Amino acid sequence: MRPMVLTDEIKRSMLGKLWESFMEACDNFHNGKSSSTITLKTNFTRVAGTDEKVTIIYTPSAYLRMQALVKHFSTEVAWYGLVERIDEKCFRIYDVKLCKQYVDGAKVDTTDEDTIEFFDSLTDEEAEHLHFQAHSHVNMGTDASAVDVQNQYDIIDNMNGDGFYIFQIWNKKGEISTYIYDHEYNVYYDSKDVVFDYEDGDGFISDYLDSVKDMVTEKKHYYPYQQGAYKGEDYSYQGYSQNWNGGYRGDY
């Protein structure tokens, strides 16, 4: 997670950290603990809340349709989605829309005419909630290609600093990469910042799993050389190390 724009607040925070690093480097230089070069580094993490996750919720129909698109087509396929913002760190993807496209195993193309026709077909409400775009990488990994990254930048630049947009890349293995650009809160999220939840008829899958977690207990399997393997006894192995050629060696 990192900011999209370096605000004055972020710049002041970064300068403060740089000043602390500079003074520490000067002290080390004076004490002979460093070379003749002083290097200063900072990172572009958000000032606060950098360890918090953002949640994407899928409705059953949206999730099943996206899964079906990826599994059904042996080529790449791309789609749009309608998104409702729940709060600062929660988005709900509730419908899927397709534009006419021309595809092969590694690329999706559309014409200007087909794109115009697609956007003209949307209702005002659909156009207002069209904040999601995804495509399949078929059997390849889900890292964004240079073309994918440029497409993301082009769309974000056209937003003129307003709203949010979610990009995803799926594959047939069930892997998903996610990139969220949120102008409203000036933050960019990638896959490691994102968790998923799924609606069902009675609520959310996460709530269901919480309700049944005490019903499933993992069995512990013990072996003779493990501590407390038999009758709760505390086995003490003094310096034993496994000999990969067979047997054990150590202090007996």
C-alpha cells in the first residue's frame, strides 16, 4: 500500500524521517562507523494504517460469472464490473459486463466502435458504478504485463483525480492479482493488501466459516523423536541432529 500522490503531509513526514537518517549517518560518520558516503533512503508507504487490509466482496452471481468466463474460454477474455463502495476499505462487486472483443491466447482487442457501443448501452446507474476491469491470463501467471500496467495508468489518468478503480488478472488455477487505485483516500493497494469475502443467501462466507471453526479440530500426529510423543512425557534429546544418510547422531 502506498500513496498515489505525495501530499504536503506525506512530504513533511518523509523529510522528518530523512532528517533522522541524516543525523544518524552523520553521527556514525563522526565516530568512524561508516564510509565516506552518506546514503539516505525513504519509502512511499502511507503515513498511517499501512498494515490494514482492504476487502473485496463478491456477490454470488458476479463471482460465478467471472469464474465461468475464465474456465470456459481457452483464450484470454476481458470483462468490466459494477462496484459499490461500502466504506473506506471495503468494495462490493455485484455485476459483470462484457464488451465485444477479439481474443487469442495472449491478448484482448476491441475496436473504438465496439467500445462506444458498449458504453452507450449502459444505464446511468451502471455507468456510475463501472469501477472494475479484469481479464484472464489463461494458464499463465497473473502478474501484470507492461501492457496491463500501461492500461491501468491510462485509465487512472483519465479519472482526473476522482473516484476509485479496481483491476484484476485471473487464471485457470484460481490465482488472482488485484490492483486498486483510490483517489478519494489517496492510496494504491496491490494483492498483498487485499482480502476477499463472498456473499451467500444468509450473509457472508467468512461469517459462516467463523461459525463452524470450532467444529473442526486438526489432529496432532506424533513420532517417537518428538517432545512429549508418549503419555505426555518430556523427551530430552541432548544435541541430536538428523543424519540424512540414515540414523541419528549426537550426545547420548
